[in-house]
Amino acid sequence: MKKGIHPDYREVTFTCACGFTVKTRSTAGDRMFDICSNCHPLYTGRQKLVDTAGRVDRYRKKYGQGTTRKSD
């Protein structure tokens, strides 16, 4: 490799907001992320459905509580 044309390849730390850290090598510096595979709801199975502004309740009031279909 030619001298002086390649970026510095050094050890860096990637950190998630939950505290999970990974040490690896990169040309970029240390990075911080909001979510990782240890705390992402898709991977952990702890997904919560959030009803914003009561949309489900408004729908149930408007169209009724029953979700079962009548048999003919």
C-alpha cells in the first residue's frame, strides 16, 4: 500500500443507548447509536403497541365493540 493515502484504521467503540458496547476497528471514530439488536423490540420480543390519541377507543365507540361476525 502507498504511504499517506489511506485513512487511519484504528480500534473504535460503538455504544448503544442501552449501554451495550462493541469494540471493533474502523476508519471512523467512536460512535453512539439509539438502538441495537439487544434492545430492539423486533429481536427481543418485547414490543409494545402504543395507542396514540386514543384511536382504538374512538374507533370502538364509533363502530361498536363487537368484532365477531354474525352467522347466516
